[in-house]
Amino acid sequence: MTGKKMLDMILVGVMMLSTLGVMGLFYYTEKMYVKPPIDENKEKEALMSETSPNTLPIFFKVDKMVVSLTPNAEYKNERMRWLELEVSFQLFKESESEVMKENLPMIQDRIITLTSKMPIEDLNSVSGKVLLEERLKNAINKGLEKKIVKGIYFTRFIIQ
């Protein structure tokens, strides 16, 4: 390997130890480790204690917005396009609607920024709307520094 007998022996020893360690870990996880059984009744009780069965989903509505869409660079004489939308956010907890009200300018900015960057062809397709929905949810949750938004529903989505 390197030509130095002592260094070669050390390298071979380190490789052997690491190989034995990986093999031991594999053996332990496959043969010796037993996953604890799941108690379905206990899990169901924990889930039911977190939410009551009569609870309706909590929504936070953002009023109508008009966003200017970027025209396609391929076509030089393409006219400006606009997106008129209303968005309703489904929240995890009712108390988080106050956080949404306090951060409404940041939320509106994220909506404008993300929708104006998307190509018009994507916004016209179902997959593009799903992609926009995911991007908005991730951007808003990241901006709020915790997961508040559970889902997004477009109550108005008109491209002009």
C-alpha cells in the first residue's frame, strides 16, 4: 500500500475495526433488536385527547390580492398577465390565527413573491397549483419559524 510496513499494519487494523463495527451494528439491528409493540388503544386515546371529535378545521383567510405575473422571456411582445387570488390557510390550532394576523404583511409578501416568479403555464396547470401550494406552505411556515399552516386552499384563482 504505502511501502511502510508499520503504517500499512495500522491502516489494515483501522479498516478491520471499522468493518467489524459495521457488521456488529448490522447484526444487532437485524437479529437482536426487538421493536417495542404498538399499543393501538393507547395511541388512539392519546390522539383523541389532543383533539375533540366535534372540532371543525380552523381557517385564516387572506383577502383578494392581484399579483403581476412575469411575462415569458421567449415572446417579446407578450402582454402583461395578472393573477387574482384569495387564499384560505388551514391552521393546526385556533390560537395560531392571532400569529397569522400579526404576520399578515410577511404572508402577503411571500404570496406575491412566489406567485410572480412562477411561469404562467405552470399556474394554469393543476400540478403547478399543487407546487405553488407546497411552496407557499413551506415558505410561510419557515417565515413563522414553526409549523402553523396545515393546508392551503385557493378560494379564488383567476389568471387574466
